Amino acid sequence: MKRRSFIKQGSLISFGLATGLNATDLYKPKKSSLTILHTNDVHSRIEPFAQDGGRYAGLGGAAKRAKLINKIRAEKENVLLLDCGDIFQGTPYFNFFGGELEFKLMNEMQYDAATIGNHDFDAGIDGLHKQSTKAKFDLINCNYDFKNTIMHNLVKPYRIFQKGDIKIGVLGVGIELEGLVPKTLFKETQYLDPVKSANDTAKLLKNELGCHYVICLSHLGYKYKEDKVSDHTLAAESSDIDLILGGHTHTFLDEPKVLSNKQGKAIQINQVGWAGVVLGQLDIEFEKNFKNKCISCQPKIVK
């Protein structure tokens, strides 16, 4: 052993003995952790479901969700809060306020980003624009071309977040609007291939911009019997996406579905139903080199 290495190792062992640490602990690889909280298809559910004996009686509601988010933030160091679209439509709150209350409450909860669902056009693109200007979080989508609309420059294809020493790229994709939303509501918004758009953006984030982890906020839907682009389709044809957080199909998953991407590597899909009755929580632990990671799922019922 070289003299310099011997002195360094001896010093570390002495420090460990002095502080009560086991000497082997000093050589354990450093780990970094990230907690991802996520919702989808909240559909203007501001208050909990009524206590009427129904399936979701007493569950959900913005106040309960905010309390749960604050509790997790107090316990975890690096937290991202994300939404996968269909923020609007479903209760009289949207009919009366046009989405203003939903965005204000998301501001209060300090959402980091959200993608756009088909129902977010229900007050028209002008209504979406009106509320988007008040949002303190970013709307993210890379396969809707808004250049000939009022939403141009208000929607970003991706965002990069730095949490501790972890660099996270977040992109968004949306479902085809034609046939689902009246043309008068989305106007000149152009739909681009979500798989190609997502892959191109993920490649940029991972390979050129140096993100350690890439998340796709999707409003494509979990899986379909017919030949229709879904989260399963995107996962199988992707290369640089690590996690797909989904929406649209109101699918409740107890834990992420693990699939193989185009390169045979693991990719996770998660979705937490609808109406905000569940807050998704994924805790990810990265090894020092960021190549190996461990994911645990702890969905929280909002009650």
C-alpha cells in the first residue's frame, strides 16, 4: 500500500473509532435519495367525497392532500410534486370558477410541474391560458405544438430540477385531442407523435443535458385493448425514460408496473386512480454513480 493511501485510510479508521462508527461504514458508497409525489385526474375535486357510504366516502379533498404533502416534505429532504393532467372538470367548482381555484390550490401545495389532459381544454384554450398565467408551476408538454395559439411560450417541453446532487429531467406528453375534444376548444393546437416526441426529449435530457433520472408525465392512458398509444406503448419503445407517471384511464396501481424498454432495461409506470383519493409516493435511492437505484412505492390514501 502506498504511504499516502495508508495515512488516509488510517485517518479514516481513527475518525470512525472516535465517533463510534464501524470502520467498514466509512467505505460504504454514498447514496442520494429522491421522493416523487404525484397525482392525476383530480378533476376539480376540491372537497372530499361525501360521507354517503359510497366507494370513496370521505376520501380526497385539497385540504387533506395538502396536509399529507406537508407531512412528507417535513420527513424527506428531496421532494418533487407532479401532476399528470385533467386538473379541470368534474365538480361545480370548475363550472363556477373555470379552473382558477384548482390552480390556486396547486400553487399553495407548491406543485413543481404538471402536464395537460384533454379535460383541461374544457373551458377552451382561452380558459386554459387565463388560468395558466396564474400558475406558479410549469405546464409541460412536448407533443402539442401551440405555436399558432394563445398558449405559445406558456407550455414548456421539459423542465430540469436539481434536488441535492440529483439532476432530474421531467417531460410531458398528451393524448390525441381530435375526436376527444371539440376542435373549437383546442383550436390550432397540433398533435405530434407522442412516442417520437418523448424519446427525442428524453434523449436530450439524459445524453446532452446530463440528467441522472428522466420522468415522463403522461396523459396517454395506461393500456388499451385496441391499437392506441398508451403508457405501455411508450415504455416498450423508449430508451432514455426511467419513469412514466400516467393519467387519463383512472387506473389505480398499488405499485409501479415494471416493463422492459427498447434496450431491455427496466422502466416503471405508475398511476394513482383519480379524484385525488390517493397521493402517489415513490422513494428512489441512487448509488453514488447514479447507475444503480432502488425504488419503493408508498401510495397514501387521502383521508
